[in-house]
Amino acid sequence: MSKKIENLKKSIESIENKEQTIVFSVPDTQGAPKGDVVQVYLLAELLNGLGYKVTMLYEKKDYTRVGSWLGEKYDNLPHTTMEENELKVSPADILIIPEAYSHLVEQTVKLPINRVVLVQDHENMLNGYLPGKTWADYGITETLTISHTLAGLIQPLVRLNSVQKITPIVDDEVFHKTTELK
């Protein structure tokens, strides 16, 4: 059996057994609460609870963890940094890249990993790219977004095969009913 077929079978088996890693690239908020980072951590925690392996990826090794403002349990998710260069990836793994991280899209173009752009803010989604370039020019064929409106904006601009809407996660610990004035 050829090496390519063997590797493909190994990747399929890894996905079926939830052994692949879903890597979430997140910006360092330096301790400031940020809604888009909350959504990424809630999604990562949900997948982790369902038995998937997740890793939170930061650029610099001196990042500030989110536990102080989001909750201590989020600090318990595996974390790594690009600066330490410890991340090991395979073709079965998935890298979730925030829309504003054009540099990461370009830097990871040759990695053997499925890269998906997560769009939460349309204003930043094509900043940093050369004019006329989109994610598809860098081998990205899938996008996740949080609304039908954003999906409608993304599809004609970047001409991707797959633009999927995911429902934003609302954590009961963060948002709850109150009798106090809002």
C-alpha cells in the first residue's frame, strides 16, 4: 500500500476516534474581556467536554490567560505558543484562525493541517491581504461564521466552497436574568 493511502487511512481513523487536535488561534487580550475570544473559548470548552482534543494557540509565550475574567476552567485547556514552536500537527488536525489573522493564514500555508477561518467581525476579515487576494488564494476552503448576514457577506467576497454558520454560545454564567436595571 502506498504511503499516501496509509497516511490517509491513519487520518480518517484519527478523526473517527476523536484523536485529532482542534487548534484555536486566539489573540492575547492582556487581561481585557473580549467577546470574540469568549466565543472561541466557549466553543473550545464545549468540544473538549465532548471528548475532542483542543489546544489554544497564542503568538507569544508571555500571553495573559483568560481565567481571571472568563473563569478558571478555561485556563485548564491545553495552551501553546507559536514562539515556542512546540505545536505538532497532522493532516487530521484543524486550525481555527480568527478573521483578522492574515499573517497566520500566510504563515501556515504549507502546514499539513486543515485551516478554517472563523469570522466574527466583517470589518477585519480581509485586512492585511494583498489587493485581490482572499483566503482561497492561500488554500483555505472553509469558513465558520456566527450569523447568516456575515455568511452572505463572505461568500461573494472570498468564493469559498463552504461557509458554515455556527450558533454563538451563550454561557449562563456570563449572561443571566436579573431584576436589576440593565
